[in-house]
Amino acid sequence: MAAVTTPTRPPLRASETPDTPAWARWANDHRKWLFAAPAMVFVAALIVFPLAWTGYLSLTDAEGSVRAESEFVGFQNYVEVLTDTDRFWPAVGRTAAFTVVALLFEVVLGMAVALLLWRPFRGQKWVRVAILMPLVATPVAVGMMWRLIFDPNIGMANQVLGWVGIAPQPWLAGQHSALPTTIFIDVWQWTPMVVLILLAGLTSLSDEPQEAARIDGASTWQRFRHVTLPLVMPTVVVAILLRGIDALKTFDILYATKGRGGGSFHEVETLNVYAYGLSFDYNEYGISSTVLIVFFLIIIGSMWALTSRRKEARR
């Protein structure tokens, strides 16, 4: 006759007794999730509710006040926004130009400075402190400071140009020079952040590949191109991801330097500035919510593209 086996209970933990209820044992087995659940629910509520409310407003003709009566208009706001060639699409172009150009300069300059700080030298600590100084100030303070420096009449920038015989420039006051000037301000403030990220990646690299390439007779440029850059590329992608998303959302520097509407001719009006003006200057909450939802989708798409690039770099 075959032996009959009876199921056995899993062994009890040190904190459990035979009389411990089943729900208590379950809670003990899943305690790491239970402890994290309140924080996860709170963060999810902070993210989901604003997105859901903004998405709802984007489907209505809400204006004047968010508490005022509004009618459901479906995707009419999206059609209106996506066919707006006067303000929306130029704002998209400025947002893309600001992000791409600023990010390009910040990554290139950040890599150059990180390579200079990679090897120890005398006074290295003081140089690092000086480089990080722009990160100490708030973006609004930085914007106001450079607004005074670039003032066409009393600004220090034109005075310095006058000393070397160069004619005064409009800087922030010019219709075509305002956007490049704000890009310069952004690069000045946020390049140190890229330096920190890339320097952390460089210091984690082993010296053995560099020594092997040096023994094989590789030049400095060859060692950087074929050894250092491939090894540090995952860190570069992280820097691009973090700084790129932050550059897409830039608002404070632009508003501090040019004010509402991004200037008289909307010369620095990005999607953030455009949505802010629709909400707080014209109280068109339905249209502004639509712009924000489209902007959110652009950011999500950019994050996905950069994350995919990071995975490829790891391979």
C-alpha cells in the first residue's frame, strides 16, 4: 500500500507561534511592501490626481475660473492647439532648440571639465568648489543677475565689449539674440551638474585599460575615443537623461529674464512659458491644460528615447 503523505506547514519564524493568525503571518511575509505602501500611495496620488484633473480640463472649455461651469468639448482643444501655427508650434520649436543646444554645450563642456578634474593636481579642491558655485544660486536669482549684466544700456557685458572695440549688442533685448543668450545662461548654471555626474563616472573607471592603451602607443585622443568614452558612455547617457528632461521643463530662467509671454515678440516663449501665460494671464484653463498634456507626452517620449539609448549603451 502506498504511503499517504500529509501536507506540512512551513516552519515557523522566530517571531511566530502556532497560535499566530494567518493574516499576521501573511503580513510578516510581505512586510517590506506593507511598510512602503503608504509612501507609494501618497506619491501615486500626488502624480495621478494632477494628471487626471489636467486631462479632464483639457477636454472642456474651462476659462475664467476652474470652478466656473464648463462644457465638455472632447478633443476640440487638441485640434485647436495642434493647428495653431502662430504660438504653439513656434513654442515647440523654441523648446526643442533650447533643449538640444543647451544640452549639447553642457555635455561637451561638462566632459571637458570632468576630464581636466579627473587627474589630481595642486589646488584641485578649490577648483571644484569654484566650478560648483553656479549651482548654489536659484535659477531666478541667476536670471536676474544676468539680466543686469546683459542690459543694453548699463550692463557690464557691453562695457567689456566697448573696451575691445566691439559695438554694443542687444543680448536679451534683441528679437534674434534673446534665445541664444538664455541658452548661454542655462549652460553657465547647469554645466557644473553635468561635470559632477561625468566626474563620478570617470573616477569609477579602472586604470588598467588606460595603462594598456598607453603601453600600446595610443595617443591621448585615441585613448579618450576608444577607451575612456566607451567605458563612460552609460554615465554620459544618464547625464543626458537627467539634464535633458530638466532643460525641457525650464521656466524660471526664461521668465526671470524676459517676463510674461517670453518677450514682446515671444522670442523665448517655450511650451512652459506659453502654458503659464494661457493659465495665469488669459485664464484659458482648457487650452492651457491641453498644451500641458501635449507637453507631458513630449517629455514621456523623450524619456523613453533616452532610456532606450541608455540600454543600448550598456550592451
